[in-house]
Amino acid sequence: MFQSRQINEIYNLVEVSFATFTLAASNAGTTFTQNTNFVLNNLNSPFSVATFALGDIIELYPSASVGTVGGLVIQGTPTSTPGQLTLAVFNRSGSTITPGAGQWICVAKRIAPNLF
């Protein structure tokens, strides 16, 4: 039986951060990694560094300017540096994909430690 819960009961911290970068061209069937730093509020200042860290749940969303990412499997994994992701990109299409430069949005969720 499902029990209804408020989102803040499950995720006690949800952080939205931004980064603008270009993914490298990806050949069919290949994987590459790339490190990227994210900031809060789209500001580049020492006080706006994203705070997500190891163990957080990461969701990545490209803006329209990035263009085609269909066929790419992109997974972001936090590094030991707060606000930095290692992006693992796998091209499962049958051709080379070259996304454009653009802004990416990262939604990081941290599960409440007292949930379980």
C-alpha cells in the first residue's frame, strides 16, 4: 500500500544549479567522460557554487540551445568536489552526435537521513 508523503519528507534538500558547456562529439557505440562545475542562480561567484555531493540523486536537463541529445545516455555523478559532476556519455545511436554549446540544468536531491 502506498503512503502519501510530502516531497520534503523524502528529499530534505533539493538544489537547482546551472552550467554552460559543450559536450564533445560522440561516435556511435562509444563512451567518454567530462568534468563540469555547476553554479547556483546562474552566477559565477565564489558564493554561488552548487553544493550537491557524493550520494545525491542527480537529474540533468539540457536547454533547447544544446540541440540533439537523442541517442545519448548521459549520467552525472558527483565528485569529491562540491558542485562538480563527472558526466559519463554513451552514444547508443548508429551515428556520430555533436550537441551544441548550451546551458544544462542539474536538479540534485538528497534523501532525508531519517526516512528509513
